[in-house]
Amino acid sequence: MTSRRPLPLEAAIALAEQHYRELLSIRAIDCLADGDFGNGAQRLRVEALLDKLNALIVQIQGALSERIRSDETPIMSLVPSHAHFLRAELLPHARIIQKASFTADGLADLFDLLEDESVDSSHTIRNALWFTTDYADNLLDDQDERRLSVDIAQETLEQQWFQPDFWSSNLRMLRPALLGKSESAIPTRIKVRLAEMQKAFVFGAWMATIALSRAIIEFALIERAQSFGVSPVRKTSDGTQRYLKLDDLIKTVSKSHPELERGLRVLQDAGNRVLHPKKKQNVIPTPKVLRSEAYECVKETLSLVETLYAK
């Protein structure tokens, strides 16, 4: 694998699309997933393209992660064709391409090891902080006013809730919403909730993540219903108008856009199990299941926001 100077993001996406199109014209994505790269000159070209694409994917994913790490709204405005390429093609196939690149270099086992969440590498940041505070503690005498800060830091490190490595791992899973238009197209009430949803996920507040994902979609459907040719309100018996409930919004929008229904139902069902638990209903109580379901809700929310605001 070679080292390259990073390109501007839009240039990196354009070059990635060029390599991606050529790669898939030579070998289908299923072949790449199976480690079937062809033979002879064809294999050499496939391996070269995988190497280039892997480097570009790392750069692109790094740029997306940087947006999440910043204080800005987790929305990134791109050229429409670039936003669509990332959402629909490159990011869904990124893992296959990257594993294929590692396989071509004889490093498939290393790739699996790096992705194995069961490998306990979750104390790197905490250990570094412990080392730093312990070092400072040994340097300072009892009268040094800085000792209080060190004591507070050490007390914080001992708290069960302080899990910086876990937070960092969650953060790396996230990306911003990708829009082929200015982020000003998304109302502030949606932006704020997107940011809160992702913060909740980072800090392991799984139920809050799920609840916010449901709220975002309800807000977005009301906001964008008319662009899909439906009304988000109904008249009541007393002549006033009220917004449709989420279930009715989903039914109404799905009649004209059935491709949206699955994602909307995922968010509705998960949100209902958190917000409206019933006696015999699965309320997703275990941390591992909650994390998985929360992450699925984050992904579905981003996808639906991107679709709802694409028009």
C-alpha cells in the first residue's frame, strides 16, 4: 500500500468514482468480496485499483469523521453527483473494497483483526491519561496548587462512566448527512436534533439515540410532506387542523414513495419500544442489542434525511 498526499475532498471523491467505475467494469463487487481478482494483467490492474481506492476511502472517511468531531452541524454539502455516489455506492461497498485491498497484499487476517470488536484495545486513551496524571502527581509537592487539578483528574478517571476509548470507538462509526445542496436547506430544528442524536450515540445513550432518531423523522416528514405531494395535516371534527401522527404520516408518504417505508418503520418501531413500552413488547433492554439497534437507527435517520431533503 502506497502513501499519497491528500487531495481536496471533492477531488478525492471524483478520483474515487473514476477508479470505482473502472474496478467494477473489470470485476463484480461479489467477486471482490470473495477474493477473486482474476488472473494475469487483469489481476494486476484490479490490485492497483484496490490499492488506490483503499487510500482514497481512508481519506474520504477521515474527512467525514472530522466533520463529526467538529462543533459544526453533522451535515456535509457536496456536489449532488458526489453526494449520491458516496451514499449509494462507495460507502456501502467501502468495507468490501478495503478488505479486498488487504487481501491482495496478503493482509486479510490483519484486516479482520482490526475490525474485531472483541479484541480488547479499549484502554489506550484511559491508560495514557492515567500515565500523565500519575507522572504529574509524582512531580508535584503537597503545597503545589496544581495538585488539586491532578486529584480531580484522577478521581474522574476512576469513575465508571468515564470511558474515553469507548466514546472514541463510537465516534469512528459515525458520518455526517451528505447533501447535494447547501446545508441551509435543512431547518435548524432538524440540525440540532441530528447533532444531539449523534452525541447521544457517542456517549452510549442508546435509548436517547433511538428516541431522537424517531423525533427527527417525525419532524422531517411534517416539514417535507408537501414536497412528496401529501399534506401533513388533517381537519378535526371541530374544524381545526392537526398534524398527522407518525403512523399516519408514514402510511401517507409510503403510498407514493414505497421505497421509504422500510426505513421509516424501522425508526418508528424502535422508537415505540423505547418511548411506549408495552407488557409483552421487546423493549430492547440489553446494552449490546441497544447499541446495535441505536446504530441502525442512526444510519436509517441519515439516509432518510438525505432522501427527504434531496428535492
